[in-house]
Amino acid sequence: MIKKVIIFLVLALSVFKAAACESTKPERSEYIVDVNRYSHPGESCTSYTVLFSKRTPKTPNNFLTGVRIGLVSESDKELFSSNLVLIEEAEDQFVASFCINELLVKASYIELIISLPQSLELGERGTIKVGGFACMERETIFIKNLHSYSK
């Protein structure tokens, strides 16, 4: 009986781990609170200031740990990526700003890197070990869609 329970727990944890490590392209990210977008007169650069929530009510144990900005080719090959600097605005909120050439907006994206709760492992004699983070979940939002977050 104990062996069946242990096998079930190991399988359940494996399924949870596999499901939690996905990279998604949601229509709306709950981590993006607000977006301000403005153009500089006489320049082809559009500035974005994005307010991020560190946690969401839907998944309070997961938290935003980083944001990358990137550029992809027409064949979806990554041409460039870089981490954005997140400035703490208030408790559990961050702000990131960037400026991007209007010609590149269609092929640019931001990727939210979200840490999941720590993994659990079944140790010797049925003890449970708490490990590091199982993986990082990623949400990819194309910059051309950021205007929908503006309040």
C-alpha cells in the first residue's frame, strides 16, 4: 500500500512539473497592470513604460522575476534579446521602460519570466525534500499588442 502511494505521489509530481514549465502566449497577461506609450516628435522611436505586478491573485505563489525584450525574424528566429531593468515602483509592483524603432514593433516581444513554487521531492523513508524552483514559466507578449493594456 505504501509503495502504491509513493508511486502515485512521484507520478503526480512529475505531471505537475511538466505542466508547470510551459511557455505560453496569453491574450492578456495578469502580470501587466498598465502600459503608457508615446512617440518622440521627429524620431522613429516609440517609448513604452510598463507597470508589472509581481504577483497575481490567481496565482499568489508564483511571482515575476524578470522581463526580457526580444526581436524575431519573419521565420520566428530570435535575432536579439536582452533583460529589461525592473525598477520597484511600489510593494509588489515594478516598472520597466524601453524605446523601440516603429519599424521593429511588429517583430518585437517582451517575455515575462515567472518563478513557480519550490519543487517537492520524495526522499528516503518517505520524507519530503523541498528543492529549488522546478522551472521558470514564460509568457510572451508581442509589443504590437501592448496598447490593449493601456488604461
